[in-house]
Amino acid sequence: MKTLQDYIDKLNSLNFKEMYNNDFFWTWDKTDDELEAVFTVADALRFMREHNISTKVFESGLGISIFRDNSTRTRFSFASACNLLGLEVQDLDEKKSQIAHGETVRETANMVSFMADVIGIRDDMYIGKGHTYQKEFMDAVTEGNKDGILEQRPTLVNLQCDVDHPTQCMADMLHIIHEFGGVENLKGKKLAMTWAYSPSYGKPLSVPQGVIGLMTRFGMDVVLAHPEGYDVMPEVEEIAKKNAESSGGSFTKTNSMEEAFKNADIVYPKSWAPFAAMEKRTNLYGEGDFDGIDKLEKELLAQNAQHKDWACTEELMKTTKDGKALYLHCLPADITGVSCETGEVDASVFDRYRIPLYKEASFKPYVIAAMIMLSKFENPQDILKKLEVKAAPRIME
């Protein structure tokens, strides 16, 4: 059984100074030590909560959430993370704001950031827009801080953009680390990130891209599988290749789900829209061509329907390592015979892995809280030690 001091000792061995007062946009912007620091703080915070040690590091302040797309897990995880650390949460509902009356991003950013410590933004619907919006928003608060409007500059946690979904993929990774008993046990493990059929077409690219951009950091053999035409962003594939070379793992591609699943230790079957189609969708949106978007949707649904055999079935799961690969999903999954007629995964497979899937999701609040803490405190290990000492008399009782 670990102690809080074990986590503190681990943090003392890592170099993560650049995370202080910095944003968390993409995992590949961060060093190995910085990623390890997120995992370590997340585990420490979970340990503290399990042992009734207060994690309130803020006496006041706000966490601002901006969700420009629907969310369940990430929305509640961000709120839970802020509350865990002592921050109140205020959600910006753009429909109830003055944005419709011409309020600019610069103005909105400054007006919602009074006394804010962290901004969480989800903007994943249009290629070339989400990350750009997050950058524009944070440039505005940086300027506001320099101009003396904001006493401090809040930091950003990317709650999903068009390129990466770091809080999801970091939670996935922490789940994998726990399931396999440590990072040191991941070398040579095969992970299959595969497309799977869905009766909807517009699922973002950020999860598969985030997975190949992160999991290749740990010496694993990562396979990206999809039907022809369902490519992800080529620049993210290049990042995955470089990561694999550096970590001693591998990154390969295939158009066969069966090949990807064979002897895999971990499988992640999930639908996404083709990169080229998402680019076209963004262009149509920019032109205000909503009839064109409707036409594109119908074309893509028909294209998806040609690949209904891309599904995580019991038969495919039997071909994985010892027939017992760890099944991952960011949720909600399209479950055949449950949430849809034909979907990403057989109901029997999903039900067998339901508890591990929920555990996978449970890491996200702690990952987000760790990202916040590392960006707001230069020496979080000292803060953790003070909280432990403060709690000691109460724990002894």
C-alpha cells in the first residue's frame, strides 16, 4: 500500500517546472516528466480522498467551463475536479450570454475571467476551429492580465478540441497503468486503436488522435486501424511515429480490424468521421451552406453503412492476447441491440467490461484536478505535504 509520501517523493524526482502558469493544450506539448507528474498528482489526490485527507488548496476562486458541444463525463469531471480543489464552477452558456449581440471573444474572455483560476473549454466540432478558439481565448486573458484588468491569468485545460482530447486520453492511460501494474510493464504491449461502425457520422477525430499521440510515448506497439478513407490528421500520425521511435515502441497502420485485434493487449474500438469529410464540413459551415452539410451527412451515413462489419464482437475479442484484451472506450459507446440496432460493440462484450469502463472514466476528475494543480502551484509536493500534516491529528483520532 502506497503512502502520500511516496507520491511526494516521486514528484521530487520529476522536472515539471514549465507547467506552472502554463496551459494544457495537447499531450505532445508536454515532456515525459510532465505527463508523469500529472499521473502522480492524480493518484495522490485520489489517495487523499480515499483516506479523508482534505484536498482544498483554494480558499476561493472560479473554474469557468465552456462547452460548445455536448458532454456528460467531461462536464461533471471538470466540476468535480474544481470542487475537489476548492474552486466554485461557473458554466458559460453561450445562448444566455451577449455573444449573440456581437460580443467578441476578447471581451467574453475577460468578462468571464474575473477571479477565475482555470478555464476549461470543449470545442471539438469543426476542424481548424476548436484549438484556434482556445488559443484566441487564452491570448485575450493573457492580454487582460498584462493590462491590469485581471489580477492573475487563469490557465486553460483543454476539455476536447478538434485535435486532441488530453483529459480523456490521460485518464485512459492512467487506467492502463493501473491495470498493468505500472508504466514499466507497458513496453511491447500491443494497443489497437480501431475505427468501429456507428449509425452517426460526426464523431470527432480528437480521441483516436489523442490516443495515438499519447500511447506511443510509453513503448507500446500502437496500431491504428480503419477502413480506407477514414484517415486522421497526417500531422498527428507523424507525431505518433516520432513518439514510437523515441520510446522504443512502434506505430503502424492497417485497413483490417482483424489484423489490429490479433494478439492485442488493449483494444479501443471507436467511430470517428474521416478527416477529409470533417474538413469539408468545416468549409460548408464557414460558407453557411447548411443544405450542403445535410447532403454531406447523408453521404457519410451511407459510407459508414458499408462498414458495419467493423465491430467489436465476441469473435474478435477471442483473437486478442489470451482472449482477454483490456477493452477501452471514452463512452458513450454505440452498443449493438441496446443503444442502436448495429453499433461499435456487442452488448455482451460491453457488459463484461462495464465495471472496468466506469473505472476508466473515474480517473478523469483526478487527471483534470492534477492539471489544474500543476498549473497553479509551483511546488505541489509541498502543498500535499502541508495538507497531510494538517490532517494528521484528525486521522489519528
